[in-house]
Amino acid sequence: MERLLFFARRCVKAMLVILFVIAINFALIRAAPGDPATVLAGRRPARSTPAL
């Protein structure tokens, strides 16, 4: 029974850490100047692929 409680606590803590990391990433991306898609993609244009 103790192992089950230990495992449940660890799972809850892991989920809280994951949610915290997601929230921090979201806040950092939104705080970046400009469009988040442009910031993540970079300044170089994408290579065009020929249509087949």
C-alpha cells in the first residue's frame, strides 16, 4: 500500500512539473518580440520544394 501511495505522489508531482515547464515555455515564447512563428522559424526563407 505504501508503494502505491508513493507512486501516486510521484506521478502527481511529475505532472505538476510538466505543467509548470509548459507554462514557462508558453510565457517565454509570448514574451519574445515579434511574431512567435517567425521567432521559432528563424529569418531564412524556407527552401521551396518542386511540385511533383
